[in-house]
Amino acid sequence: MNEEQKQQVTGTSGDFEEQMRELLAEDANTIRPAPVPYPAIRRRGTIERRRRVAAAGATLVVLAAMPVGAYALADRDAGRNTVASTPSGATPRTSATPTPTPSASPAGPARPATEHQLLDGITFEQAVDGLKKCLAYDQSHTSGADSRPDLGAAKDYRIILAMNSTGDSNAPGDGMFVVAVKEQPRQTRLICNIKDGEAAGLSTSVGSDDVPGAGPVMADINGGKLYQQSILDRGNWKLPFRWGVIGTVEPSVARVTVSYGGATSQAALDHGWFVASGVLNQQVTLAPRIKGYDADSKLVYDSDKDKYYEKRLP
Amino acid sequence: MQAKQEAEFQEFVRARWSHLVRTAYLLTGDVHHAEDLTQTALAKAYRSWRRVSRSDRPDAYVRRILVSCNSDRFRKRRVTEALTAAPPEVAGRDEAVSWADERSTLLAALAGLPPKQRAVIVMRYWEDLSEAEVAETLGCSPGTVKSQASKALAKLRTHPGLAQVADEPVRSRVSSRQGGSK
């Protein structure tokens, strides 16, 4: 094709640039961004600010503590970050969001890694009470001949999520979900549902869900009740709808995001579990999309590419 | 942060969020990445908001952070992600996709550009920035912007899908022109 023919095909330079403008605008306007997640932005911004202040403060402490003769060494290392223990508020195995909270006293369940895993105004004490009721309910309905494992006591668990539950046609009535986990003697995950102050349901998963060849992030395969309503209500969900997504992560995973209904939430990482939540204001057809990143922000897991993950809601 | 600055930041975020996500979408080709990237950029802006809000153009500052964060994303990843050129599905929305083929083509063509060229195209033809403004955003000279734009357009012109689109008459459509001199 000679230059003249190329000009005929592509038009003048100005025309092509104008068409680029039009096409870019079209593409950009096809997407409808999720509502602005202001609390998440502010929270991350606060962490960034604290990290910067802490790094500056720790540097001052380190330099102040150094003997005079070591200043040359400090200067040489300045570009490689001499701060040995900057309190970042997060490690790959624990929360990637706000400052970790201390564990509860030995007498009770452990607290979640962050206070932001206790949602909808639910206090830790209320979550503990709910967990205890569910365990008591399970104990009272277990006979000696039953082969179900003993779920143990509340104090053995860590509460990783507490949030509102929404009633549907299968299980009417709003209430509260409490999700608790423990590692010994076997990995156990409980999803406890409390309604009107009483245990209304308990989903138990004992033993690891690990599948050979699965990725470094694995959504809880029985955690669907946390993020969807009954199939009987398909197309007619009760809104707004508080959702939660939980699962396990390998230590190499530093960050997990969950996108659901057009919005993306950053998950809290809590002792090998990830926990994300949000509120849906519209019916959805796609399951939450989960992504995991390592400490270098490399994408190491994408549920869209996970053959074991069901990408559409039933 | 003082309450007044907090309120200013909140107002800024609410006013600019959608546009920034769209810019990030054109830079990344993926709506999930775009929202992540925009959140990251705004969080960094929050960190420095006292200084940012005093500048004449907080928009330009945040845009610089957005582009910089996107560059960091490319630098840090070792495994190439498959940047989807397919339109994202938005739950609950019933919208006729009338130009799906051309949209996919454009995003696929953009995905074939090096990050800097892609950023130049998005800044020049979506954000409508002048060469000087693009240079300031990317931290390079106007001459570099000019040459990067020229290379990018030459590459896009030879993309088979875009050559076909270029043959068709320009349709009237909604465009999002932003302020700023050329």
C-alpha cells in the first residue's frame, strides 16, 4: 500500500486524532464506576500517612541511637532504608488494612486482626455471645452416637467476621452472622447465624478445603450464604444486602481484593484467612471476583482464572 | 487532618472519582484494576492533601499520582497479566452494546502499546491535555511527549481493526472533554 492509499484509508492525521478522541470517550463512558468508596480511600490514606510518619520517626530514633562513628555507614545505607522495624501495621499473614488489634484475654475467643471485621455496629462481645450460643446449640443437638466432630469451646476460636444477615425465602428473618475459625486440633470454620438472640443456624467446615493444584488464595467453598440470597429469590433480592466473602491465603499473599456488584473491597488478612465485605444495592448475577497479590504487587491469583471457582451465581 | 481539609478532600473525591476511574480504565484496560488504581492514587493524595489542596491544580497532582502508580504496577509485575480488551460486565445493567467490536479493538490496540505511549495517548486524547501538561504529568519533556505520541499514533493507525474504524464516518456521541488548553 503506497502513501496515497494509506492516506485514503486512514484519513488525515487530524481526522485520526479526532477519531481517537471519540473512541476513547466511547470506551471510557461504557463503564459505570462503582459508588465512590470514600471510607476505604480515607482508611488507606490514613495508613499511608501513619506509615510515613512512623518511618520518619523510626529513622530519627535509629540515628539518635547510633554512635558518632557509625554516621558514615548510616549515610551510605540511607538509600536502602536503614529502618529495620518500621511499624507498618500489616504483614503478609495478617491484616493488610488498618492497625491490628490485640488478642482477647486467654479466657475468650481471639479478636479479629482488625476492628473493621466487626461490621454493622456489632461489638466483639455480641459476636462472642453469638458464637457461644451456636456452640451450645450444636452441643445440645449432638448425641453420643453422632460421628460429628466435637467443635470445642468458644475460647479456642478466633472471630474473623461479624456482620448483619439478611433473611430470604429459605431462611426468613434478619439477624447476624458470626464467622469463627480455629486451627487445632483440626482446621475448623464456623458460620453461625443468630436471629432474635438465638442460634438459628450453624455451618461447619472441619478439615482443610485445600485442593491439589489450587492457587494461593481459596474462597471458602461453603461460604456462599454470606454473599448471596436464596435461589428462590433469584431476581428479587432484599436490598440493600450486606455481603461477606471469606477464604484462606498462603503466606506469600500480601493483599486480596474482592470485586462484587461493581465495587472493589480490599480484604483484611487474618492469620491465613482473608475477609472482605460490602453492601449491594442491586441484584447481581456474577459471583465475587477475588484477586490476590504478593508483596511486589504481582497478581498471583484471579478467581476468573480458577477452574475450581464458580463464577456465576446459581 | 483538620475538619475543613477533610471536607474538601471528600468533596474532591466524590466529584472526581468517576472520571479518574475512567482514565484508569483506559490506562489499564480492566475496570477492577482501574478502581484499585484510583483508590491507591486517592489514598496517596489524602496523605499529602494539605499540600495538594494548596496547589492551583489538585486535579493535575492526582493525575500525576495515578499515572505514576500505574507505571509502578507495570514495573513491579514479573508475570504479564492478560489485560482484557472485552467490555466489563456490570451486574444489573441492561444496556445495548452497539459498538462492542470497535471498543474491544481500541482497548486491544492500546494494550499493545508500551505503558508510556499508552499514557500519552490517554492524556492527550481523553484528558485533552496539552503536550506541556502531558509532559508535566509524566515527568518528561514536551519533546518526548511529541515523539511518543507520534509513535503511538503510527502504531495505532496500522492496527487492522482501527484502520477499518477510520474508514467509517465519525458518529456523534457523548464525549467527555475536560478543561485545559492545548
